[in-house]
Amino acid sequence: MSLTMPEPDARTLARRDEIVAAMRAIVSGEGVIDDVDGLRPYETDALTAYHQLPMVVVLPETTAQVAAVLAWCHANKVKVVPRGAGTSLSGGALPLADGVLLGMARFNRILAIDYADRIAVVQPGVTNLAITRAVEDEGFYYAPDPSSQIACTIGGNVAENSGGVHCLKYGLTTNNVLGVELVTIEGEVIRLGGRGLEPAGLDLLGVVVGSEGLLGVVTEVTVRLLPRPETARALLIGFSSVEGAGQCVADVIAAGIIPAGMEMMDRPAVHAAEAFVQVGYPLDVEALLIVELDGPAAECSHLRGEVEGIARANGAVSVRSSTDDAERAAFWAGRKAAFPAAGRVAPDYLCMDGTIPRRRLPDVLARMRELSDHHGLGVINVFHAGDGNLHPLILYDANQPGQLDAAEAFGADILKLCVEVGGVLTGEHGVGVEKRDLMPVMFSKADLAQQQRVKCAFDPELLLNPGKMFPELHRCAELGRMHVHKGQLPFPDLPRF
Amino acid sequence: MLHPATTDELCEAIAAGGPLMLRGGGSKDAIGAPAPGAAIVDMRGFAGVVDYDPPELVLTVRAGTPLAEVQALVAREGQMLAFDPFDHAALLGGPAGQATIGGVIAAGVSGPARLSRGAARDHLLGFEGVSGRGEAFVAGAKVVKNVTGYDLSKLLTGSWGRLAAITELTLKVLPAPRERRTLLLRGLSAEDAVAAMARALGSAAEVTAAAHLPAWRGDALTALRLDGFPSSIDARAETLARLLGGLETLDAPAGDELWTAVRHAAPLPADKPLWRAIVPAAEAPTFVAATGGEWLFDWAGGLVWLASDVDPGAIRRAASELGGHATLIRADAAMRAAVPTLHPQPAPLAALEARVRRAFDPNGVFETGRF
């Protein structure tokens, strides 16, 4: 593995017993774990290529305990890695050998639901799906739906600004969170946003959402609830070319239609999914589109006609429309099973997450096929087509020497390609450790320095989740002195960690 | 007044020191404490469309481009700026059409449709700008879905020119609805209106905007707007009728006139200080009962426009106690010099905010005393 993490601090490692004792003084009983067997489940997140046992795991239950842990770590210069359910696909919760892993799973209560104001106040360890489950009987739901929603927590969603298949119409986490209670590394408890629709001063909530655990630890989240649409229908549309499918997506949007979801799968993805779940996907197509429409029944049936017409005009070879919720779920079952389906085609896969301008899709898929030949590894593509978010799954076998390195190199080439055509490194999975060293592909030194200065405003000692997001760790005092002219530093690169 | 036309010129101007007040068309000059000591940086040298491909739902434009031009451009393609921005000339006086898109973002201007479609901050995807250090930098991107790095676009939106001078920005645009229809309830009290709006928003009727005007042409009016495809609006109007009883329908021109009045707080008297209070929607009636004055509710009660002579401290206390805050939007120069425009923050939050401002502007180049 090519990842370099910050060198563990020998003095901190030597103080392990003292640190564990300090944590036990704050969180009693089973809330502090320091034996190897107990630490093992925390050594990785959903980016399983990387492992590291943390020094100690702390599982607080109250905001006061979180504040005490952070204040102690701040006073003692001990690093802290926050963790929700550990479903990050970018290594956001990868532990540090000399760091406290702060697990938020015990913050698992829904504190208040206000249907009149359409908000829920929840603790960060509540799972994404549990919010919807708690309000669905009243006809409401929480819109962002990352594919890990049964397990991932709302606190992790806030940290990663998680998305899902309905983002184009309903937004990411950042568009659906109204406020948080945040504990700073100094142990100060502050509230950002609230129940209202606008913050009083700077929109600090906006920068905390998606900050990947580098700015503070969230101990309470206020989310916006939406009334469940009256009906939802899905269309399953097959195309004999990727170009036709891509043009269909563009034409649907140009017609003024924003579907609730619009997903594309390429031929290998269709075959892998159908072999896995047998839901009747057409196998003789180069691209399959799932278009979900929601709203009043009259709207869905009207839009179904419009979308079908657009699809046929773009050479669709098959169109099926769901007649009930069971059939709609079946249309989605293959798409939602794409990742495990990939797991049956190859022993291991890497899931990438770039976004591109949609108009570049045919070109990007063609280049991806060339890269696939070059690296000698297969790739299957699922794609949030409405918002241009690509999820290429690179197939490899970790037991074959060199294949993980080849897969990582292939992945890096794909993300560089995304940036080259005007897109970005990550649409919803976060930078974490996975894309950290690619940040300079997208941002200049001046851009990164400005982001790091924001980090310094929250965490000047760089104790929160170091080694994530930024390829180089500059001390805050250096950043203050640094002057970047036209994107270039006037002095050579500082050594990486 | 400085008139930079290139990023290099802007970097030099900022590096030379402040205080500097960033300004687009000056439509919001009358907001904030007078700052006679600040040199004005006219950002209108950064004008024009950089890239616009409607099906991508992305528009990149230079910050000094007039808002009216941007809105006309996207309207020609059947699209809109969904956060419903507006020109403050109607609120503050001065010639219409001067407001720039950069000023709209810097002030975080969102109109009635913000209730359902998100605020300015939700539609700014990325930007280029120059920090108070005189350094050019980029944040965000030019695609609709991106989580790469900190979301500095949110931080810049509504920062009132205190972090960086935005030179270019990328916005998410959306298809404009094919039809708009406004439905009315008459004669409701503040409490009943807020309850009715909450019921409407909690239904599947997909209400775009909801406002209550207690004295619109002599009548208490509660307005709900439905946007979308005609068949869909018919179905949703029936849903609302079942929920709320008989509703009067306004045609599109009359509806537009009403929403323009809400957007600009037009029914409120111009000779009293004007406040913009953000409160939890259910608390709006309590807030206005505590403050007195003349008012209207937008965002189903979540935004209260309040024209009142009452002591500013009392207005802010009432807002704070309900979990809200109040911004002073319109007042004479003496009051603006004496009363902070933005609602004061609790000490730990204020300290964090100050550190974030210094992260962009360590020498206080943009600290003009206006805010």
C-alpha cells in the first residue's frame, strides 16, 4: 500500500497507559477499550485496503464526556480520530497508532421530532435510515439516502456531506441539515445554525458539513424532514449506446424535468447485477437507465410519457415502467446490488467517486476502457447520471501480487481524468486518505493553503483527524507566514509528514 | 474608489492594505454602519458570462455581472436561479438593475422560494476570489455534485465581503416551472396562518412558497404558491383544498405581484426601521406579539419582516429567546452607526468567527466597521 500516514509520536506512544487512565477517568466501564481484541473491529472502515489499530477507543455517551475527552487531548497534544459507524469509503475514520479513536455510536437517541416545523433533532450515532423509520408513519422522511443508509450514522453523514441517489432533486446532507451542536478541540460546546433557515453570522455550519472530522465533533444534529411524495414510479430504459443514454439524460433535464433519481449502468454493470439478483434487466444493451419520478400521480404519469418520448427519440431499445412499488423496488434492486455484484465478479474491487460534466460522459467512458486495458484490470460503471457522479468499480484480486497497486494507480488515473475534463475528485465519498494525495490535481497550493487556514481557525494544533484530506500538513504558524504567488510557493515544498 | 479589472490588479489593491469595502452596483450601500474611512473596490470590472451549458445545470459568471442580466440569460433557456434572489433597490431606494450577482452572493440574498428550493448558499457551487491576504484562490467546482475539500462556498455566501473578494462564481441553475399558481386564504390570525402554512408544507402538495400578510390592501392574506406542470398543480391544489378548505386562486400576474411585494417587504411602512428576523416558523406569532410593529411572514413564518420603532435590544432579545436572530436592514445613518447590523453572537461563537475571518483576512483589510 502506498499510503503514508503521519509518523506516530514516540512520546505519545510511551504515554499510552497514562492516556488510557485519563480516558477511563472521563468515560467509565466498557466505554474505553484498550485490549487488542477489542481494538481490532476499529482498525479499518469501509476502505478496507487500509488498517491501523488505534491506541485506544473511547465511546462517550454525553456531550460533557466528549468535551472532557477533547479538552484533555488538546491539553496533552494527543490526536483524535472521530468515527460514526465506520462506513466511510475514503478512509475518513482510519485510526492513528498514536491517536484516540472517538466512537460516537452510543449517541443513538432521537431527541425531538417537530412535524409542524418539519425537523428532527437527533444524536449523531442515529443511523440515516432510523430517522426515516421514526417519521414515516406520519408521512415524512429524511431525503439524503447514501447506499449504506441502514448502517451509516447521521454524524458520519454530516462529516462526509453524504449524498445518495436522490441528490439532484433533494440535495446532499448539507442542504438538509439546519443545525449542529459541535464540540471544538478545546472542549468548548457551540451551536451552529438551529431550527431557523439561516445562521446569524458566518455560515460555519456550511463549512463543518463535509469537513471529514477535521474541525470538531458533532454531538447533535437538527435535520429537515420532507413529506413523502404521494407516488413514485420508475422507468427502466435500455440503450444500444452510451451516447444515446447520455443524450437522453441531457434532454430530460433540458425539457425542464428533474427526476427524483436518474441512474445509469454500463453493460458490464448490468450483467453483473442481473447475474446477482435476477430482476429482469435487459442484457443486450450498452447502457441501462433507471429514471425515478415522484409527486402526485397525475404528475408521475404525465412525466412518464414525456421521459419515454425523449428516450425513444434517443434510440432507446427497451422501456419498462413500474406499475407498483414492488416492481419499482425490483428495478432498483439491481442497481443497489451493484457493489456486492461486483464482489462476485472479482475477489476485490475499489469504488471510485468522481464527478464530471455530463456532456463528457461518452468520452470519459472510452478513455476509461483504454485505461482498463493499460492497467490490465476490469472496470464496471454505475453512475448517478443526473448529477454526473461516476462510480467506477475497479476489479482486482488482492492476493495477486501487484494488483492492489495497479488498482490504485488505475483509480488515480480515473480521478485525474475526471478533473481534466472539468470535474472533481469526489462527488460524495469524501477525500479521506484515499484521495488525499490527489488534492493537488484539483487545487493549487494557494487553494489548499486557504482551506488549511480554515482548519487552523478551528484546530490550531492539528489534532483532529490529521493525515486526512490534506496531502501536506503545514503547521499553522507556517501557513500564516506563507505567501503564495499565482499558485506557487516562493520556497520548495515542505516535506510530506 | 478602486476599479480593478483583472485578478492581478485586485491582488495588488488588496495587498496594499485597507480598509477596503467591496462593492458591486451599490444596491445595498444603505445596509450596515456608515464606513467613511474605507476605500471602495468597485467589482464591476469583473463582468460577463464565462460558461453556460443549460443541460449541465451549471452557470459560471463573473461576479460583477448584473443580477438582472444573469436572470434574463437563464430565463431565455427556461431556467432560473432557484433561490429567488432580488435587487435591494426596491427595499432601500436607488435605481433598479444595479445589483450584481457577486453582491447577491456576498449578502446571501434569497427570496420566498428559498423555503422549498434552498438558499443562495445551497446554489453556489464554487468560486474564484482574492483573500484579504491579497492571494487569489479557488474553492468548490463547476459541477453540481462535489465534496472535495472544505465547502468554502457556503462560508463566503452571506459573509458580506469580509473574507474575500469573489471574482467569478459558479451557480447551480434549475429548470423554471412551466406554471405558477397562487392560492389564498383570507382573514386568518397570525397563529392560524402559521398553522395553516405548516399543514400545507407537511402535506404532499409540494408548496414552493408560503407567506402571510396581515394587512394586504385591507385584508389578512395567507398565500401558498404551487409551481410545476399544470396537471400536477391541479392535483396539488386539490390536496390543499381538502386540507385547508376553500382556497381562492390568483392568476399568474396577480400572484407574481403578490410575491414581489413579499420579496421586497413592500407593504411595510418605509419610515420605520426595518428588521429581518429568522425564527423557528412556529414562533413567528410569539415574536411579533412581543415586539409590536408592522410585519409580514415569509418562509411560512421562518422569516419575519418587521418595521418597528421598538428598542433594538428588545427586538433582538425577543428573537434570541425564541432561538432566532434579527438583522437590521433599513434605518437612518445615525441608527445604523449605533446598532450592529448583524445579530451579536454568543462569545465562544463570536471568537471562532473572528478566527475564521482572520484565516482569510489576517490584517483586517476588509474590516471596515460596517458590520
